[in-house]
Amino acid sequence: MKHTPFGYDVVEGKIVINEEEAELIKLMYAVYLIGGSYKAAAKAAGLPLKHSGVKNILQNKKYLGSDSYPTIIDKETFDAAEEERKRREVALGRDCRQTKPLPQAKYYDSFSMPEIPRKYDDPVKQVEFAYGLVRNEVSS
């Protein structure tokens, strides 16, 4: 099982770019940036990835490079893809950062119960029947 991100291999203890996979990553970024969906980007690259798999690749900061990982995607491309993702989120009404007003909470502050007729000889059934008659009330 591979533990390094797609696009990288470990050779002699060092992380190196897998050139074939890196080209597929670049292709996914390109397709996404010209308006393709996550699924379209995966399909163009010939990868059997679901929506979340492509999103994870497009948001993986390791592709920008670090002390351990060589650079596969330049910062401008990475930032452009992230801005496009945010733009689409807002356009589709999926922006999680927008705060929605919470519904007004209802607090039950009193309870009422009518006179309980004896309906069952079995005490458990009688209690179940009685609890079914409880009514919650909210003060205005």
C-alpha cells in the first residue's frame, strides 16, 4: 500500500516525483481551471476517482513543494484552483463559511396532563398510555 501522495514515489529513502502521475495531476488542474468538474478532471486524466478524491488532490499543499516534497504544481495554479473552488461553492449555494441564522428555539416550560382513566390492568401498558397523554406547552 502506498502512503505517499499520488504523484510521488520514495526512492532510496527520498521522495521523488513520479513523472507520469505528476502529468496527470497537472492535467486535472488544467481541466478544472477551464471549467470542468472534479469528475471531468479525473476522467480526462484516466483516473477512477470520485468527486472527493479529485478535490483532495487539488487541495493537497504538498504539490506546492516543501523540504520533503518536490514541487509539482506552481503556487499560481494552486491558488487559481482554490479560488475557482470557492467561487463555485458560492455560486452553487454551498458556501459553508456563510452563517445562517439559527431558528428560534422553543423551550417547553409547562406540561399538562388530563385526568387519566384506568385503561389497562398491566401497569407497564397503563404507564405507556399515561405518558402518551402528556402535552408540552410553550409560553409566548
